[in-house]
Amino acid sequence: TEIAVQQVARFQADHALIGPAAVDAAVGVMYADFDEAQVARAMCDHARNIIVLAHAAKLGRKAAFPVCRLDEIDVLVSDDRPGDAFAAALAAARVELK
């Protein structure tokens, strides 16, 4: 993990594409695995845009390791529209939903 984080830190990417275990309106993007969370955080830190790819079942859920807040996400791509409360949280955070 440490080597992966160091390698990611050497780049400045246009986009970070991350696939988390959970996305919570209050906490944000979360992973269930510590090492995966560290790499995802490094990717987010070194990208101009954060794009989250999450199955609708992961929306509104929590996992152990936070990676970024909702308002840090630029685009959320999901297979289904979230519920009204979650959609409102995305809109308030200025997250583009696709």
C-alpha cells in the first residue's frame, strides 16, 4: 500500500475514478478495506476531478474508512437514481449525478 500511495503521489491526473464500498450523505465516500482507502485517498488528492462509480445499493450506506466528503466529488455515476433525501444531499454538495 505504501508503495502504491507513493507512486500515485508522483502524478497529477485529470480524473480519479474510484469504486467505494459505500457512499453516505453525511460522511461521504467510504471503503471497507484500509489499504484500498489509502490508495483511493491518494488518487483523489492528486486528481483535478473525482468521479465515483457506485452501484445504487451502496448509496446511503457506511463503511469503516472514509476517503472523501460528498462535496469533494465532482461526478457520481450509478446504475439507478438515489432516493430523494440522498439526491438532495448530492445537489447541495454540487455533485453531478449520472
